[in-house]
Amino acid sequence: MTSQTPGQWPESDEQAAEALAHLLRDLAELRDYLAQRGRHTYELAQRFLQNARRDTPERAYDERQATMLEYQNYIWHEIAGRVDQLLARYGGPATAEPSDEPDPHTGADDPPTANEEP
């Protein structure tokens, strides 16, 4: 591996290919991290929705939290999807294994609301 100062443009095709390979690996890690964050917020939103279904004094709070978390889930998955598109365009690693979580947002243009069932 050649040592290269960050921000320095590769001098040869070999260095450029190596830099691209590192970038694609980093993008794959970023995509996986974003997908994991999306799954985590989805799980939290589901817990708040379950609490909201009970007739408790905190129902309005739980519904607001679920809405906010579902929106975060949507954003995490949107960003991960864009990173995945870059990886596909430039020949990076394939998409990580599909999650067990149902994705109610696939193909949706608008963020979900708390009232939507997953």
C-alpha cells in the first residue's frame, strides 16, 4: 500500500484504483451504519406506538415520539439508499443482507405518519 496524504490526488492509475477501493469500502460501511440506525429508530417507534395504543395519560407524547422516530427511520433509509446507489454506480460491495424489518417506505415519496401501519 502506498502512503498518500489525505486530500492528495493519486499520481498513478494503481493509486487511483486503490483510493477508489478504499472509498467504496468506506461508503459500504456508511450504508450499513445508516441502515442499522434506521432499524433502531423503527424499533423504537414501534415501542412508542404500542405504548400509545394503551389508554395512558402519555398517549399524545408516545404518538409524537413515534411520529418523530418514524420520520428519522425514513431519513436514515433514504440516505442509506443514496449511498447504495453510489456504490452500485461505481462497483462497490453489494447491498447488505436484507433486514427482517418490514420497510413500509419503499418507493414512498413522503415520510410516514404515526397512524400508518407498518
